[in-house]
Amino acid sequence: MTILSTNSDYDLSLANNELIQFVKKLPGIPEEKYLLFENKWFLASNAGCSCNFRHLSGGSIELRFGEPEAWFQEDDDTIEATRQIAASIRTLIQQGANVDCFDAWVHGQSDAISPITDIEVDLSEVSDTTFRFFEEYRFSFTIKP
């Protein structure tokens, strides 16, 4: 489950389509407590959860952000859905909003998984096509000049 918060009042659900859904009703996972801003969203893929976005497990983040690779099978819808999420986040940041997110592997636990660490994602260095989520990490987004 991937959850996002922002201080922007913009209705992210206007970007909803067959690949992505910005859902105002959060899924009720304990990791929601890590979101810092008042407007909170659940990021749903065409699978109904956040499964069909690009993710790296916590143990493989040394791969960082990167273009899709032939050796790491990702379907076109997953790549495009993640690109659209990144573009929406980029737009919010360019409009002066604050945005953070948390990517959680949810398996019915009642206690929140502590973030492995917080990562500042500078979108001036990470393109929409190289963006992917890191499981159990909290992202805060910026665009540095």
C-alpha cells in the first residue's frame, strides 16, 4: 500500500484513469501516522492496491531510481502508472506544495512498520520514468534549483 500526503488542496482524483486512482479514503494501515501533511491519499493501481507500481524491496534499494531494464521484468502498465504518479507529484512540488509518501508492505499487522529511513527525493535529479517506490521508506519530495 502506498500512501501520500500533501498540503495542497488540489483534487488529485482529477488525474484518475484506468491505471491510477488517487483515493481520498485511506486504507486504514498503521503507517498512515508517518504522513506529515493534512491532505492524505491512497495510491491505487489497476489491481486495486498499490501492487502495480514500480517498487524495490527494502533490501535492494542500492539499485536506486532507474530506467526499466530488460532483466527486471516490469509490464508497460506498471511503468506508465508509476510515471503518472511521479508526474502528479512533480506538478504539486512545482506549484509550491509539500508532498511525502510511504510505501508499506501490508500483511494485516496492527503495529506500524518503522520507516527504514527518510529519503529526500530531488525531482530535478529523478525523472518520471526513473522513479520507483522503495518499500518501507518514507519519501519527501523537493525540486532543487
